Amino acid sequence: MASMKWTIRVIEQINETVGRTVSWLTLLMVFTTCLVAVLRYGFNIGFVWLQELYIWMHAAVFLLASGYTLLHDGHVRIDLIYGPASLETKAWINIGGTIFFLFPMLALIFWVALPYVQLSWSRLETSQEAGGLHGLFLLKSCILLFVFFLALQGIALILRSILVLRGDPEWSPSNPTIEPAGETQ
């Protein structure tokens, strides 16, 4: 059990760190979007690379913070059954949902995305727009990182649920070892 708890802590620390780090891109996106608007409408100046930059940052935040979002139970869920359920029922729903829905979806995304990302890397793909950003292959690699971070957190969710089923309700997925404010339990 100690190794399960250690594994959960490590996975959650990884996703917490990645999520908090990429969250700063949202602030940078706001500044970039404002700069694009001021330059375009105030000075009639436009830079394709700057316009692409905030779109790429948005994609990176969405893809890289997926594990963080699952860690903090931020993904959409239908609460008709899950909400009023007991901790044990929630644990079984989490295990089943992760094994039968999350992991197959991630496997499909990985299977479809891998050749796409490999091709992009083989060409060192850049933006198709003149004056656009270089390094599109790096952004496309975020798809694989999306799968990785979400799969990691799925493993932590299953391990937490197993601990709940073994009689340790403190490890309920609604009680992450890392609080949003950064304190650990």
C-alpha cells in the first residue's frame, strides 16, 4: 500500500507541476491577444506569428493541463449517478470509467496521432502561413503529452479508488494529495 500511495503522490506532483506551469500561459495569452488587438486596430499592424502565438499557447494549455484538470476533478461528468453515490460506488465508477472509457480513448488518440506527429517531426513542420511560427512539430507533440499526462492521472485515479475500496476513504479522488493552494494533506 505504501508503494501505491507513493506512486499516487509522484503522479499527482507531476501533473500539479505541469498544470501550474502551463497555467501561466493563460496570462501570457491575454497579454498577447491585447497586443494583437492594439497593434491591429490602433496602428494597423499585423504579425501572423503573434496571432498564431496565442492560438498555440491555448492549445498547449488545453493539452498539457489535462492531467491537472483530472487531478482536480475538473472534467465534465454526469452527476445523476455519481454525485449521490457512496465512496465505494464512486470508486467502482472511477475504475470502470478509466479502464473502459479513458484508456481506450487515449489509446485511440495515441494510435492516430503518433504517425501525424512523426511526420511533422520528420519534416520539422512549420506554420503554413508566411511569417508564421516555426516549430509546429513541437506543438503537435503536445498531443502525445496530452495522452501521457492524462494516462498518468488515470493510473493515479485507479490507485486512489483501489485504496478507497480497501477501506481508506482519505484517498478518495475528491481528496487529492495536492490542494489547489499548494498545501499537501
